[in-house]
Amino acid sequence: MADIVEHDPREATKVAMIIAGVALALNGLFFYLSSAYFADRVAVYGPVSGDDINGVRISFASLTVALAAAGAAAVRWPRLIGHAIAFLIGFASIAAAVAAYRKGLHVVLPATLLLIGMLLPALTRKSLKRSRAGWAFLCGMCAMLAVVTLFGATKVRGVLEISLWHAMVIPGLLAIGTAALAMVRTEYRD
């Protein structure tokens, strides 16, 4: 078994500063582009309140802050963050399964969410015990869920009546979790 990979705190700090800079630049760009978008939108659909515009900007900022923080933490502690994200998404899936069932959505959705909710914590446990198969399956599940939830974010936004940017937090976290798990791949070589 390979030794546990040590992650240099100085390198992690440098990467965290780059991540923070990119997040700040993205927010500045979004502020500028959203101004142009809402100015153009007024001509087609009528006036938009300042509160609505600020709400969209705050939603985007909360997305970038959450993902930047998770990304910076994943660079420093990839094993912990990757497994924690998978574990927490698993339990969130169980809660989502119950909510979907109570809301009367088609039975396939709660059944799938329940299966994901049972699989992710079990795979996380196997991966933490250094099972290469458990780790590989966990990476694959997180990557697949990141893609599925990315394309399903508009549906989630509509069902939960939240901002699209808030719905994008889940696929973003899953992508970060997948990357963090991939960073510790050398710990699972036989």
C-alpha cells in the first residue's frame, strides 16, 4: 500500500489564493454582464426591480463563495473533503427521497434518491477503509451525479422554487468531491 500523500500547506495556500482570485473575478464579470442583461431585458419584458437584480447577484456570489471554499479546502485536505461531500450528499439524498415521495412525484425519483442515499455512505465507508473498488465506485458515482444534477438543476430550481445559482451548488460540490477523491488516487494502488 502506498504511503499517505502529504499535501504541502504552502502549495495549498497558493492554490486557495488563486481560487479566491478567480471567484472574485467571476463575481466582477457577473456583475458587469448581469447589468447588460437586465438592461436589455427591460426593453423586451419591462422593468425589473433592483431587489430582483441584487437577489440574482447575491445568489451567484453565494454559489462562488461556497464552491471556492470547498475547492480550497479540497486542495489542502482532499481525502477528508472528498469523502465528507459524498457522505453528506448521501444523507441529503435520503431527505430528498422523503420530500419527493411526500410531494407526490413519480415513484422513480424517490426510489433513485433513496438508493443513492444508501450507496454513497456505504461506498464512503469502504473507501475510507482503503478499498480500491469502493473508492473507484465512489468516484464514479460522484462524477455521474455531478453531471446529472448539473443538467437537472433547472428542474430542481423549479420544484424547490429556488434560484438557479443555488441549485448549482450541488453539482459544483459533487464535482469538487470527485476531484478531491481523484487527488488521493495514489493511496489506493495495490
